[in-house]
Amino acid sequence: MSSLTTDQAGSSTPRLYTFTLSHFSEKIRWMLAAGDVAHVEVAWTPFFHVLPAILSGGRTTVPILEVAGKRVQDSTRILHWLAANRAPFALLPAEDAVRKDVLALEASFDEVGEHVVRYAYSTTLDDHESVIRYWTLDSTPLQRGFVRSAFSVLRFIFRRKLWMSRRSVARSRQKIEAGLDVLDGRIAAGQKYLVGEQLSAADITAAALLAPLVCPDEHPIYGSARYRAGVAPLTVQWQERPAFRWVRQMYREHRGAWPNAERIRGALS
């Protein structure tokens, strides 16, 4: 089920606070859709999100799930909340051994996802206009004007936050390669899904967190011509890997419709 609009959502309907661009937000956005959990998505603007995010859980990160006035911050914590409160939640199986495998892969690709951020931004931050568009897709005119006028300062802050250097970017590439090796190994063993015979949180985590590099057609940002051009120099050597083909397959077969996709594509064209 796609996310609901604000006027459709009742007071008890979960609210998902995100960045539209964020692949960790995409991870939970996809899980909610695959788990048929009705919700309303509230997209924040980077940098303007800091205070409400800290007040939500002590950190500056998204996604954040709010239910009945209580907020759960961090995609893994949200997954556990869904398994406990929306049971049966098939994306996190109940059988102990299977559940352990799913959670181990989810944790492993969460780590890969952190490195994907640094690696992708190592080139795209130099494209001022594109990054401003990505960061302000859901901004007010005042927020958009601020991000544009202060972009050089915001970019400096963001680089420091990511500890971006040649050495750290090279290390991130190595971590991503290791994650791709894991996927290639599972696929070579004849598995369509990473654990068991059906889609799980492990599949969604791996596919969503690699999506900024794979650029699946179904994602309105990562699949856009503007974004693909920006990351192409970083990913050309991986395009024909089984892992990349697998991510495209997961998106094609399981992602479903993105809310507001046409509006987003129009803003990036």
C-alpha cells in the first residue's frame, strides 16, 4: 500500500518522517508498502530537520516513525517495532534461525548503506544545481532560498559530517565491493531471495541501500537521467555484476508505485 496523503490519514495512522532522497528512508518506505502498513509520509528538508529529529530520539537521522504520539528513530528499530506491533510481519520471519539470518544481513547492508552515502556524494556534491534540487524537493520557498544561498557552507558541513577524504572514499568503495560479493555469492547459490523463498527485510535493505548506485528505473530520483549522470563514473565497473542485476530485479518485481513519483521526476528534469 502506498503512503496516504495527510488529509486521508487519521490520528492513529503512523507518520513516517523522511528525506525523499534518503536511501534509509527508502528502506522503511518500501517495508511499510510491502507490509501493507497504511501511513502518511512527511518529507523534511535536510538541515531544517535537525531540531525535530533530535527531539524525536536524540539523533539527527531519518527515518522516524511516529505512532500515537510516540516516535521510533532508526530504520532497524522501526523494523523491530513493526515486527512487534504489526504482527504477523512477514518481512521479519518468526522462526529463530531464519530471523537471525535476516537480521544479520540487514545489519550488514545497513553498514554498506553508510558507505554508499559517502561514495555517492564524493562526486555528486560538486554538482551544485543537482544537489540543491535533491535537497529541496519538498521545501518551502524560504527553505529552498536558504539552501541555495548557503549551499557552499552547507556542503562544507556535510563533507565534514561524512569525514570525506580520498582515503575514506576508497575505504567506502572497498566496503561496497564486499557487500556486492555477498550478494553475488548468494545469487550464485541459486537463490532469488537472500533468505528463504520469499521477500524479507534482508532483500529490501540490500536493494534499497544499494539503489543510489544501481539507479533502478522505479526510483524517481536514482532512476532520473540527472542523477544517473552524476554517479555513472563511480559505478560503471559494477553495472553488469549479478548483484546490480539482482537489485534491479527486486525493484522491478517488488517495489511497486512510488507516491508523488511524477512530481519528483518533473522537478529533476
